[in-house]
Amino acid sequence: MVVDTGRSPYARLRPVAIAAVRLEDAFWAPRRRLLQDITLRQQYEQCELTGRLDNFRRAAGKLQIPFQGRYYNDSDVYKWLEAASFALAGEPDQTLEGLVDGVVAEIAAAQSPDGYLNTYFTFEREAERWTDLTTKHEMYCAGHLIQAAIAHHRVTGKRTLLNVAIRLADHICATFGPQARPGADGHEEIELAMVELSRETGDRRYVDAALFFLDQRGRQPPVIGGSPYHQDHLPVRRQHEIVGHAVRATYLACGMTDVAAETGDAGLLEALDHLWESAFGRKAYLTGGLGARWSGEAFGADYELPSERAYAETCAAIGGFMWNWRRLALGPGAPDGSSTGGTPARSPTNVSPLDGSPPGGDGAARGAAGGHFADWMETALYNGILSGLSLDGTEYFYQNPLADGGHHRRQPWFGTACCPPNIARLLLSLPGYCYSTSPEGLWVHLYAAGEVRAPLGAPQWAPLGAGALGSTATIRVETSYPWDGVIRLTVQTPPGQTPREPGGLFLRIPGWCEQARLTVNGVPAGADLRPGTYAELRREWRTGDVVELDLPMTVRRVVGHPRVTATHGRVALARGPLVYCLEGVDHPGVDVRDLELPSSAELRAERAAGLLGGVTIVRGQAVSAPPDDWDGRLYRRQGEDVQGGAARRPVPFVAIPYYAWANRAPGPMQVWMRAGD
């Protein structure tokens, strides 16, 4: 599993191990194979070519060379290692495993006798350790090492890297804390890593360290600068608006959520729900992207969501995905706060992306829990995250704008290469995000064809005449999602066993879906199918039981909030979980920025098997409405007639999934079209 809440006292949902899920669909399975066969090899080569691996050899005394690259370059190696470890969870790959073992050996050899490990601060910079926490990313790099070590240990069972991580974590705990020195990192990451290390080792000190680092923020005098950019302007429990560097802010929220899952801290949960509303109620892009401003890679003001100048860093969308996943595990509001003496935090507004419709109800019902968190996960995954990787798996976006003149193209690597290995580690760990369990049953969050082995209750299966022995069921999933919304699940119970009691199956009804239909063995289920909730099925499951969920995928017109000036008078297209865009390459002789979509235009979805790896496109008739030349003027009086305007004419258009743009010839791209009458 990626985030192990299996023993977290304040988490409602438990993870399903990556190895217990097999994706066999036509969408994710080929992409994950491409990542394993091509992307990870290419990223390893880049780590070699750019000196990132040589930095470890230098620190171990194997090479007499200067440090190469940025002071946070170690983190890219750690993220690659985490991604490669998740890849090994799927099936054996001796070549990849050999690369992993080699990198682990280089890292272990570079560790200092006192447990410290950061290749930038070796030899001539050793005296500078822990002297610039605001900008030098020491704990950030340490956090990524810890997460890589945990993934490596969970997948392979090997302790070499985990032992390195424990020694480094112990060094940090000895250096910082109530009985040591104050401090926190300018780039959050150590907080969530420390909590996960506690879950892996059972050592509570690491949760205490994470909480210490959270509580260092907003102190007077400031510990790391006191700026909103670093989320250091207020104590974390008083931070109610998401501000500053977008990746840092989402990682902070992840750390806060992880600590809350272990401690039940109601103050953290209340702040988290305010932050969630701020981020996803007023500052998130239609694609799930986060961070409006190029300046500082930062969140902007409420409703500040420019299209062409959108920053929307791939890592920020990943951070939002991870935050929603953690928040989903806690349930609709705070866990029962009675043990902490506090009151449960209120649930954030249940608003789903793409159509913005609330799912209805108060969110307290078991089936309604957290559907909006999973909706935002799905939106980011299929749009703002997936767009960060080229279809051939070798090039990347750092920023993900929603409009472009034809100049923004993916690159094979970056000087600051946080995004390439980050997207690899998320997509290769994707099976671990599809399902959760609880005492009530199995929860299905993301739909993909394949198989999952998990309990449908706790416990509910027992051999005839036996006692209360739990076991697992196998569920086969058949679907063409995200192109088609029909999902067929077939249950196979353990041989020779019968159900002791009814088990539960919870199926997410996406916020974008209206009029969902659900049957069990061909009979309507009668479950609550409100958009943005989970439909609950409870029965004594038997081998051969078939559940069929139909999520109709109509082409939807989406409009933005009136205060989002960039989308005023414009409309976007979406179908299922996918946001669509127009590219110039599909519209020769027409500038897609001049297209206007009449409100009466018929829109139809059409499968294009040979386009962009096989996609469903949207066709329709727009109007080409290029602006006149305004007599060469930039401004004029409203209502003034000017001669020489271009004629309006009907133009057929083709919209493609946003994630697939910029994989062909350069040209203009638009998500938001002008809305016509």
C-alpha cells in the first residue's frame, strides 16, 4: 500500500495492497507498462547524465568531482526509486530490480556515520548542515528518501534502504524537537514521511516529530521566514486559506491529515477542511490543476484562475490528489473527537468538479462519505496529472496551462526535475488508490478493468462449521472506462466457504454522473445513486454474483464561476471524468481561439481508435468569429461600428481529451471556448 492507515485509530478507510490489485484495462495497463519499460529507464539515464547518481558516489568517496546540479537533486533519485519499487509490485523485472539494487547501494554508501544524508552538504559544505532550513530543502530530501525506503521495503521485503531511512530519521529527531533545537523545512515533505515511517516501524517518535514540525510554523519569531509562501505566516490550526507555493501547501495538508489520522487532532481537521474549501472551492482548475501564478509557483487569490498563464504544476496536481486520498480515508468529517476532548470538524462542502453540482444530503450517511474527495482525485488524475506525461512516455510538462498559442511543449527533463519522477511514482502506485476497505466492506474509488482481492466485510466468510475466520473475495472488473461508463463486477467467494453475514460493496457515483443505474444479478439494486456519493450494496455474496453499474457519459457543457474572469462568457466540454480541448492541428485554416460554441449546437461523442493512442473525441459545429482589425486600434468605444470585420461562418470542430494535447504538431490550444447564443 502507499499510505497505510491500517492501524490509524482515526482513519475510517483502510488500504488495499498494490499487489492485491491487478489492472488489465486498455487505458491504465498499457501506460503503466510504458512507464516501467520506457519511462523509468529514461529517467534513470537522466539521473546518470545529469550527475544526480554521481553525487552519491562522490559523497561515498568513490569519485573526486564537484557536486553537480541543484541542492535538492537527491530528491529526484529518491522519487525515481519509489516509482521503480512500485513497478516491482506488479510483476518481476530483473533488469529494473538490478537498477534499484544498484541505486540503493549507492545511497547506503553515501550515508554519514551519524545518520545524516544529503549529498550537497558533504565535504566542503559539511559545516553548513541545517543552517538554511528555509531554502535548502534538507528535510524535503530526507522525506523523499524515507518514502522511497518504505515503498522499497513494502514491495521487496529488503531492509537495506529502510535502515538508511531510520538512521536518518533518528538523526533528525535527535537534532530537532522540544528538547533539542527548533526548526522546520521550507518545503514540506518530512511531515508525511515521518508519519508513514511510524506506521511502518511502529515507532511513535516519528509521529511526534511530524507534529513538532507542523507546530513550528507560524511561530514568533519565525522559524523559517514567516511568509505565506512557505505557509509560515500563521500556526497551522489557524490557516484557513490555501496560500503560497502550491506544492508546498498541498504537501503540508497531506502531513496535517496524516498526523490527524494518528492523533484525532480536531484543530488540525478543522483547519484542513477550511483549507480544502479554499483550494477546491475557489482556487482549483477544471482539470484538477492547482497554482495560478508563475511567480512563486503559487496559489493566487480566490477565483484567480488564468487560462493561458496558468501555472498548474504537475506536482501540485499530484499533491492535491494525495491530499484528497488522505482526506477520503478519514470519512466525511473529523473522526470521533471524543478521545481528544475536542469536537469533530465540520465536513467541507460536498462539491464535485467538472459540473460543480453538490451531491445532495448532509454528507453524514455512510454511502455519502467522501465522494467529493474521490471526484477531485479522479479529475486531477485524468486531466491535470496525466497531461504532464507525453503519450510515448519520454517527455513532460512542468506547467499545464488551459490555453496556449502553440509554444508550450513537453521536455525530456528539467534542471528542477521534480515532476518527471513524481508522475511516475503516482501512476505506478495507482492500483493502491483504486480500493479501500472498512468494517462495512469494500469501497471502489476509481474504475478500471482488472481484479481485486479484498474482504467484503470484517470478517464475513467462514468454512462450513468453522468459527469466525475472515477471508477475502476476488472481484473481477470489466469496463472500458473512461470511454464508457458501464462497469461490470463479478464476485468470486473463497472455495468451500459460505457467507457468515452480509458484506458490503460501496461503488462511487461520480459527481458528474446523472441517472446512474445499478443492478445485482440483473435486478435493480434500489440503492441511493446520488451523484458524488457511494452506492451501498449489502448482501450475502456468492460466487457468480454480478453487479452492473451504468454511469451514462453525456457530453457536458461546463461554465465557470462568475468571478473567474478568464472563463467569463466561455464554456468548456467534458465527458465522463475527462476535460476536452481544441487543438489547432485538427482545424487547419481556423484559429481555435476564435471559435464560438452556440448554445444550440449538437455535440456528439465518437470513438477514434487511431488517434492519439485511441480516444473518444467530441464533434460539433461552432462558429468562427475572428475579431475585426479595429482599424488598427487596441481599444474603441463600446457599440462603435468598425468596417472590415471578418465574416462569421460555421465551422465543424473536434475536441480531444485535454491530457493528450501537445503530442502532435504545435499550434494553438483552448479548453474554454467562447459561448454563443
